Amino acid sequence: MRLLIMGAPGAGKGTQARGIADHYGIPAISTGDIFRANVRDKTPLGQQVEAILGRGDYVPDELTEQIVADRLAQPDAAAGFLLDGFPRTLHQLAALDETLAADGQALDAVLSLVVDPEDLIARLLHRAEIEGRADDNEETIRHRMDVYTSDTKPLLDNYGDRGLLVEVDGDGTIEEVGARLVAALDERMGGAGSR
Ligand code: AMP
């Protein structure tokens, strides 16, 4: 199963990505987690991206694409994966298609968590209090929402046109939304291949 999960900041995609990945026995690959871990460990990559993350801007496409290509080449991703937070631009989308096609692979489905944007700012502010994330002050949150709308939403149209999009209502408890996602995916995959 080669999957993506998309959703605006605060839509709960990180949590749901881990749940789905566990359910299907595939790795969840989050570019945001990779970047944050590098910032935390003060690696050269971390030093390169720290200010970008702090502003809520996007890390340059080529750099992000290379990191994902390297990660997808790891043995644990050979049988499937769930990408969380990548691609975020049309350039990244094309790069991912190319990376997969080079191995004769393609995406099976693109999950989209649909949540009212009004609710999302409130959720993010709440999370900022709990997690103390440096990129979660109100100004940065609003900026990330704007960047998402302008740069990432067109990707949904692209995947929709290709018949890959599976839209799921992201409003509810973690368990409710998780059950909806698995049901939608199982239906999409014809029930086969799922555990
Ligand atoms: P996330 O945890 O997915 O919200 O990502 C946190 C931050 O990491 C984003 O605000 C960006 O600065 C950076 N980032 C994560 N994924 C990407 C990507 N695919 N392209 C560019 N920047 C990214």
C-alpha cells in the first residue's frame, strides 16, 4: 500500500498517519518529524532548516525531495508506506511520481482529512500550549494556513483528477476519524490486502 495523507495544519494528520500505518503494517514517513528531529539533534540538515521551520515556510523542494527519495529507498518502505506532509508543492508531487515510477511503482490512494478551517486555528493554538512547538505561535499558525491554502491545495485537485483522492471527514475523536479512514481505505482497496 503506497499512501499519502493530506490535510491542513492541525487537521490531525500526524496522529492519524501513525494509526493507519500501524493498522496496515507500513511505515509512516513524516517530513515534518524528520526535519524536527534534525533540528533537535543539531545536524547539518537541522541547522539548515531551523529558521525556515521557525518561520512556518517550506524547506526548498530539491532538499525535501532528496530526503524523501532516500527514505523511500530504505528496506522497510519497499512493501508500502504512508507519507505525511509530503508532497506539499506541485514540484514535489512530480518528483514523487518520478521516484516511484523509476521503481515501477505508483500511489494507491491519497487520503484527505477535511476539517473546517475555523476549527483548525483553535486546535493548533491548543496544541502549541501542550507541546510548546516553536512554530506554533498564532502568527506562524496563520501563515502556515495561508501557505497550505496557496501551495498545497492544488495538489488535491491533481490527485482528484487522477482518481486517487479519498476524502474523509476529519471532525470527531481520534478513534472516530481513524475508523472512518480505515473503512474508506478498505472500501477503496476492495477489502483485499488489508489486515
Ligand atoms: P508538519 O509537521 O508536516 O506540519 O511540518 C512542519 C514544518 O516542516 C513545515 O511547516 C515546513 O517548514 C517543514 N516541512 C515539512 N514537510 C515539508 C515539505 N514536504 N516541504 C517543505 N517543507 C516541509
